Amino acid sequence: MTWAPENTRATNKPGMPAMARAYARWVNSHGGIAGRKLDVLTCNESNDGVEAAKCARLAAKRNVVAVVGSYSQYSDSFFPALEGAGIPYVGGYGVTTAEFTRALSYPVNGGQPSLLVGLGKELAADCGPVVLVRPDTIAGDELPGLLNAGLKAAGHSPAQDQRAPEDATEYSDQADRALRQATSQPGKRGCVIPALGERTDIFMDSFRRERQSYPAVRTAAVLGSVDQTVIDASGGQSGPYEGSYITGWYPAADDPRWDAMKKVINEEAFGDNRIDPADAGVQTTWIAYTVLRAVLEKIGPGEVSADTVRRTLNAGLSVGTGGLTPPLRWRLSDLLDSTGFARLVNADLTLQVVRQGRLESATKGFVDVTRTLADADVG
């Protein structure tokens, strides 16, 4: 099963279940996996804790072998039902810290924790006052401590924490307040970091209007809040993102390592505008199903169940993702528990920058933020 919120007033990730269905069609048109047909169920999590729990109970009722490549802010709602049924959660988006602590979670990236600490560490040398604009939600409450861990590691003072509604239709007041805070120290160029998911572009529209009354302020973001379509819509080279650093988990969308995913999308979902190959959710679902395929091939003709999938993952199966991540493996010796995220196995980031209106790689290869994560406040 793959779940994600769709048709809500706040965060929506329709590309993730759509990618899962396209992957299943592609696999089945090529003989299945180890001779078996892949049956993918999807569920609209609706950005709601009650609905997330319903999706998990449906997974248990339908005896799914894994929940794969999914998104939900409501880990406390869905994990109990999955754990009661012994169903592994493979390749969640990483929006909550629980995805990096629960025993049945098998993350493929470093989630929001790695993105925020990496961004903080990168910006510390170039920013005066730093302002974080983030959702006034439980998931949003986790973000300031993570960003501050990165800032602290590079000798910078903590960011100013500004809450904002996650479903607002305009953010003029929040943008004005962020700009005033970012310009509070004369002679120092402040930085504003919006982390509002898909509402980031709405915030930046307000920000662009309000910033005309203030000195230059730098912006930065995490992938998932900003992609090339957002940059284009905000003015491209003349917009507020020009020169911005953006942290992500994977190579840039134009990297040839994504060609296999794009081939599947072209063959099985051509014209489906829900599936954007540059979207971090779609990319995460692709990688998560790559993991599932490796597990099922390892099981071979044996019994496929939630239990055998879980045991295969725990036994030390190493999964290559074609260079999109480091090799993934979830043995106890591979877990980066020193970070406070007991299920984390991949703390590598990519750093991208907006140059002449285009999002491109700022450094070659990945940046490992394991040590910085170890100092993060995740309480």
C-alpha cells in the first residue's frame, strides 16, 4: 500500500500513490517480480490523523506486506495499527522524527531532520539573523531544533521561530514580520527560510511584495518546499530564490541517474500531471519500490508476507539504488543511532543552488550530516 494526502487545503502529495500505481503497471507488464504480480493499494490520508489511522487499519485488513513510499504527518496515528499487524513502513517521506525511531520503519532518506540541519550548517557563514517560517503543527514543532543544530555546528546563533498556518491563502503578515526580523541587525544580511511545504510558493508570493520595503534579504529552503516549477512561478532569475541554497536528499532532477524512473513514467503514466519526476515525494516512492523489489527478489519463491519482508530487511539485505542514495541496509550495525534517530541509515544530502533561475547542483556528490544530527535537539 502507498498512502498520501490528496485534495486537501494543506499538503497534497498525489504523485506518490500515482507513481506507485505506475510502477506496478510497469512491473506487471514486464513479468512481475520473481514471477509474481505486484498488487498496489492506495489510500488518501487526507492530511488528517483519523484518516491516516484508517489507512493503516485498511492495510492490516487487506494483509498488505508493506506500506511503501508514503507521506503522512500523523505517525502517532498510523504506526500503532501497522505495528499491531507487523507491517513494515518502507521509505516514508520522512516528515516526522517518529519515522526514524519506530522499529518497523525502514527510511530511505534522512527526512526533514537531515534537510534542516544541513541547511543550517550551510547558511551559517552567509547569514545574519535567520528566520524560520514553519507550520503551526506538531510536525512543524520539530523543525526549529533541527535547523538550530546546523546553525550551532557552524557557530551561528539560533534562528527566530515564526509559526504560520499551514493552509493559509496568503501570508502578508508573516512575510512582513519575517523581513523585519531578518533585517534587525544593521549591516548584516538576514536569511528567511520558509518551510511550509506546498504553501511555500504562496508565502513567497507575499514575501516578494513585502520585501520591496526592506534591504536585500537572502532566502533558502528545503527540497519538497521548493522545486523548479516553484522557482519558475516566482519569477525565475528575477525572483526571490535567485542565489538561494536548497538542500535535498537526492541528485538534481536532470541527473541521468533518474532516467530509469523517467522511462517508467513515460511508458505507464505519460500525460499524468500528478507525477512530476522532479518532486521529492515521487522520487522517494520510486526509491522505496526499488527497495521492495529487491526484498521480493531476495525472498524468491518463498512465502511473501509482512513477516518475511520484515525479516529479509532485518537480515542485512543491501539495496543499491543506482547511485540515487548510498547502498541501503538496515542491520543494527548500519543504524546511525548516535544521532538520536535510531532507524536512520542514510544521512547524506545534496546541496543545490538557484543560478540564473535554474536549480542545479552546488557541490559534487553527497554531504554527510550524521555528526551534526547527533547534536540536534529531537526531544
